[in-house]
Amino acid sequence: MDPIARRILPEAFTPKRLTRYDLSLARRTHTGRPEFDKHVVGPKVAQGDELVGVATAPSRRLFEMTFVCEDIRPPVQGRAVCLLDIVEPTDHDGHAALGYSEDQNVLNEKQKKKVRARIHHDLADAFGDLDPIDDVPFGT
């Protein structure tokens, strides 16, 4: 990875993946580097993807993200995203998935599109820059 930080872009958070809770995360405090390499990096590399860096965000910041839809009277607000711990027989304990909060279910498609564009920017801000994997502190 070149020494210039690479910023996560809002486009990295696609509606399709966030609707399906198909954006996998690894909780660093519960995931050691060997587990990360085996369960996160390994499957992606096997699919032909390349690891270009790792982005991190505090869970608290994600939990505190909200949305406001002012196209409705009175305006609707709620949690923007949720983190789900997913433990399947092949999963590791530190696996989680990120997706849109059910609070958005009261919105129509046009309202969701507008609100979710803002959520994607907030997520990009929360995750920030990609760091080289060797610079990321992992759990034990």
C-alpha cells in the first residue's frame, strides 16, 4: 500500500449489501490476526480479491449514528445502522454484520434513498482511512 492514506468512500457502502446485512465486520478485540487472516482475508483472496488495507471504526460510533427524514411531517428519525453478531458453525466469535436499521422501514423508497446517501457518507467518515494490515492492532 502506498504511504498516502486511502480514504473509504461512501460508495463502498452499497444499499444492496446494507439491506441484506451482507457487509461483514471483524470485532478487533475479539479477533486475533490469525483469525482475521483465515476467516476474513483468506476467503476474499481465494475469490480473487486483493487486500489493499483495513479500515476500522469504533462500534460506539456506529451505534450512535442516526438519520432524520424531514420529508415527513412530523420528521422521522431513528438509528441509521445496526451491528448483528452472527455466529454460525463456521464463523469466528468476532464476526459481525452491518446493515440498515429497521427504523427506516416507515420510509418510502424515495425517502430511503435520500436518507441512505447521508448514512453512506457518515459510514465513510466513521471508517476513515485504510491502514496497512500490519498497522492494525488485533485482539488475542
